[in-house]
Amino acid sequence: MTTSLFAEVDISALLVPLRLLMCSLAVLVRLGVGLYPYSGAGEGPLFGDYEAQRHWMEITKHLPIHDWYVNTTQNDLLYWGLDYPPLTAYHSWLCGQVSHWIQPDWVALGNSRGYESYNHKLFMRISVILADLTIFFPSVILFSHYHLKDLSKQIIMESLMLLQPALLLIDHGHFQYNCVSLGLFVMAVLLVTSNCDSVGSVLFCLSLNYKQMELYHALPFFFYLLGKSLKKSTWRSVVAHLVRLAAAVIGTFLICWAPFLTKTDVALQVLHRLFPFARGIFEDKVANIWCTLSILIKFRSLMTTQAMLRMSLMTTLLCMLPSSIHLLIRPTTRNFLLALVNSSLIFFLFSFQVHEKSILLVVIPLMLLMTDYPLSCSWFSVVAVLSMYPLLDKDGVTVALWSATFLQSLIAFIAFRHLITIRETFLVAVSILPLTVMCLVSHFVRPPSRYPDLYPVLISALSSFTFFCFCVFTHLQEFIT
């Protein structure tokens, strides 16, 4: 008996129509999510991430490139100063040019702060969908096509990834462009696991130069490529391969950073903006270990920022060692994919300056293992969305949250129903129930006035415990099986 959604059907002739239908549905869902409010809608003076992206378009459109990351009279860094790498800045410049061509008021220098209108919202929403269609969609389809021989599994993986609720809600609800860096990441994974190591390295560097949070995946890429290199038959071929990889990485960084390398102080300012350590070990209520422990241990009162930075750095690197060394010794595709999940989970749980949205860096590599771990991936996908509930509830996208989560869960259940027993389904439902109830209670019941952050704290603590347990599970999968 086959175990897929298309159990009795030969879909080879239907593959292209099915993909077109799937992509159309994914775009339709994105449009639906986009109808809801975005981050900071109508909430001045700083608004939210939507305004940050619009402001970056304004700055990059009008100011010389050397001033993009520098505090000047026309670029107040305290008002959503650019703090992502150069590739994000170039993307903002491109969107700014188009935005100015359509309606100059949208990016008028100094006069467009907090600009909100229906047409501008439509433009911004469409810009994310175009980024999705250009980068994320092709990456997902190509990955499934080359990694999965079973055509029905290809459609299932593509459907579940393109309808991934966490990414949908953050990019098309809250408003960001994570699809760009994550799409480049997925394509990089495909290429390095297909022995196109140099090109794959270039794409991963592009991903890293779009969002610095791709550092979550950097160590697995490094150790996987190093391990593959050391498996070469001769030392000459080992050295030659490493030189090619180094040239690809250094060349990509030089090209991306070229406009900022002409002046040392400008380059250093960009780096300072990318790693704002002064903000503290975490922001808001994020589902990681430090935020959870801070309920009992007041780190910010007991330790300096530098001491917390050293503590988180050492903890993260120590926790990364087992998976990294194992991947170096056994650089298989399966170990690489599991190491990507392990690395991103460890970074999320233990590193410095973690945001709720960074859980996307765990979800996407995990989805690449969906056909191997259908129950675990589906379960984690739901937990990841619920861990961001306080943020998304504040944005006003709770209806979209429940709808998108239900849609993906339904597709996963139908697709993998032959693999999952009633007992397993029951256990998954029971394990998610406490977090689900907590989210619903937080929406309908006011917290005690004495503890206004009660619900976000409880949701983040419960989620972080769940993530930690899952991190142990994925490590066991990498080492034992």
C-alpha cells in the first residue's frame, strides 16, 4: 500500500497542472493573509516592521550609498535605521525606485514617515508575493524535484512548504521579506547536496548577505563542505576544492560589500548596525532559554551586556560541537539536513539577540525533512506558529493564524494518514493542547493588572521547553539512526 495523498493515482501526467494549481492556491492564500493588518498599522510614532521596510526604501532611494547605515540629519538611525546586510539594502533600493515611479509620496524623503494608504499596502503586499514567486517558489519546487523520486511526495512537500503558516503569517501578515533569504538558503542546500558546492556556497553567502540570521545555518554548511572536501581521494584535490570554495565565498562577499569597503569607517559602521549587541540578550518575550530563565534569574540586573554576550556565545558554541563534529566525520545529506535543524534550534534557544520570528530558520530546514519525519515536522510547525501568537495577535492576524495552521495541518493529515496511527494523532493533539488553550485564553481573557505580560511569558516558556525537547530529539536522530 502506498502512503501518499495520491495513493492510487499515477500523477506523472498531472504533475505540471498540479504544480500550477498548488502555486495558485499558495498565491491565493498569501493574498488572503495580506488583507489583514500589518505590523504597527496605525500605531505611531514608530509603527512596525512594515514601516521599517518602507523607510528603508525611502532612505536607499534618496541618500548616497555611504549614508545608508550612517546617522545623519536625513537618516535618523533611531527611526528604523537600516540594520540588515547590503543585499537587503539593494533590494530596498530597487523597491524604492519602483515605489517612487508609481507614487513619489510613498517614499518622499523626510515627509513620508508612517505613510499608510490602501494603494501603498497593495504595492507592499505584491512586492513580497513577487519575491516569493521569484525566489522561494522555484527553490522549493527544484529541491523537491531533485531530492524526491516519488512524484506524489514532491507535490506533498511543495504544498506543505509553500503553505507553511509561520512564513505566510510573518511575511504576508506581519510583513517582512524572509522568503528571499530562505529561498536562497533552500537553493544552496539543494546545490551543495548535489555536488555543486561552489555555486551552492555563493547562494548561501547571498542568503547570509540578505539576512545575518542565516548565521544560524553557517556552521553546518562549513562542516558539511569541509567534511566532503576531506573525503577527496588525494590531498591535491582536497586543497583544490577548498580553494575553490574559499574563492566563491570571498568573491561573493567582496561583490556584495564593494560599495562599503572604500572607507574603513563605513564598513565598520555597517557591521555595527548588523550586530547591535547593546540591545541586550533578547527582545520582547521570545521562546528561548534565556528569556525563560529570566523569569527566575534577572540576567540584566546581575550581568553586564558583555558578560551575557560571552555566556550566550560559549553556550551556543559548546552545544553546537557534537552535531558539527559528527557532520564533519559523516558528511551525508541526511546528517546535513538534521544538522541544519539542530544548529538553528541551538542558536534560537541559546544565542544573543533572538527574535520570535527567527523560529522560521528552524521551520524551513525541518520542512525539507517532511517526508522522512511527517508527524514530527507537522507537530513542530504548529508549535512554531503558536510560539509567535503574542506577536501575531498584536498584529491582528489571529483569524489568518488559525486558518493557515488548520489548512497545513489538514493537508499533512490527509497526505500522511496511512503513516500515522490514531494513537499518534491523539498524542500530538494532547501535546499541542496546553499551548493552544493558553493562546486562546490570552486572546479572550484579560491578564491580572499586576502581571500584564503573564500570557506572553507563559506562552514563551512553554514553547521554549517544547523546542528544547525537540532539539534533544533531532540530535538523537542525527546520532543514533
